[in-house]
Amino acid sequence: MRLTQWTDYSLRVLMYCAACEGREHPPTVSEIAEAHGISRSHLTKIVMILASFGWLATTRGRGGGLRLLKPARDLTLGEIVRQTETDMTLVECFDRKTNTCRLDGYCRLKDALYKATKGFFDVLDGITLADLLAPVSLAKAQAGQLPHLIPIQMASLNMRKKGAAPGAKAEPTHVPAAKRKPAKKPTNTD
């Protein structure tokens, strides 16, 4: 089983907004799209659907952006996945209208998969959006990969820079790869 890209992006938007709670300016669709390398127009459609579910408030114009309407601790993964996944029919016999399986009624596959799906959602119902934002230890990160900083972590880094002693060098800020200048290639003089 695999979650759709729609659900994946919905989770990213909601997590990003939850991570930005308390920030002076709420995140925008453009900011989230750039942070995740997602099409802005595609993300706009997702945001509109999330707003229709009553999870996001969208404000246009200067100072506008996205904010959660429900606290992150009150929004479960189970609720999000149930709303954003369009088809949880794992096998044909789950749908009585289109079922043509000749083993239906003699096979226990449907019952086993139903129990597995129920267990899947039982676990997701016990995890909130707030739970997903707990810091990940570097020891648990995959070898050779560092976790990306979420917006709230970036804000705390910026606050540390502001409180630094006068004359102290500030830490370099993160520059997205798309805005970095390419490194000069050595020329071959042979």
C-alpha cells in the first residue's frame, strides 16, 4: 500500500504550518512550495481542499498566509489520511458494487486485509500532527543524511544570531540550492 502524492503533500503543508505556529508572519503557499520543491499551482489546489476540511485558514494579500484552524495536538494522522486518500479499496472484493471475484465468501483474504487496514488506522489515530514535529535525534537519522531544519528550528537559529555579542560573527544563513552561485570549474591548462 502506498499513500497518494496528494496525501503526502497535504501532510507536508499541515506539518509546515504547525511548525510555524507563533511565527510573526504565517507561511505562504509559495514558501512551502519552495521549501519542498513542489509546484505552487498544485500546492494551491491542495491548500484549498485542506481549507474546505476546516483545517487551514487562508489569508490573501500582504501579511497573509496559512495557519491551522485546529491545534496540531487535535488533528490526527488517521483523520488526515481518511480525508485525503480517495480509495482505500485494497482488493476488488472490498467494493461490493464492482466485485467479480469468484472466491468471495470462501476466501479469508478480505477479512485479513480489513483487520490490517483497521490496525493501520488505529495506529494513525493515536498520532497527532504535533507528535510529528518532535525533534529527530541525529543518531536516528539515516547514515550520511542530516535531517532538514523545519521552519521553527530556523526561527530559533535566527533568534540566536540576534542575541549574539556585538562584533561576533553570525552563523551563515541557509541559501537554497537554486539561489547559490555555481562553483567555478578548474580549467585544464595541459
